[in-house]
Amino acid sequence: MLSRDERRRLREIEDWFVSDDPAFAERVATGPMPSSTQRRFLRTLIATGIVIVVFGIVLAVPALIFLGLACTLGATALSVWRRQDESRDGHERDH
């Protein structure tokens, strides 16, 4: 826990950033943008799920089909959710 003096000093620094560089202060306040590594991971997970589904069909193993579908659908849903979240954040910043 910060002392009262430390909190006051931190607020002064925050206020200085807002007045000196508002764009930087906004970027810091809204948090990091999704990284390309995260997007690449989701794409890889979707592709892996598709490959597992194909192997499950070829080998006639329902468990592999289910696992592949779960990976593919889960990664696709997460990807769509992240895109909607990104577009909503961008829209809110415009207003």
C-alpha cells in the first residue's frame, strides 16, 4: 500500500502526463492492444483443430472429431469476441 504522500505524488505524475501528452496518457489508460503473437496463436489453434477433425474423420475416431471441433470453435469464438472488443474500444475512443 502506498503512503498518502506517494499517492499524491503519483496523481501529480499522472496529471502531468495527461496535460503534457494526452494521446500517450490515453493509450496507457486503455491498456495494451492485442499482440500479433496472440492473434497468431488463435490462428494456429484454429488450424490445429481443423487438422484434428480431419484426422478424426479419416481414422473414424469420434473423440478426435470432438476435440478438433472444440479447439476450432473455441478459438474462433475467442477470436470473434476479441475483434468485437477491439472494435468497440476503437469506437468508444472516437467519441
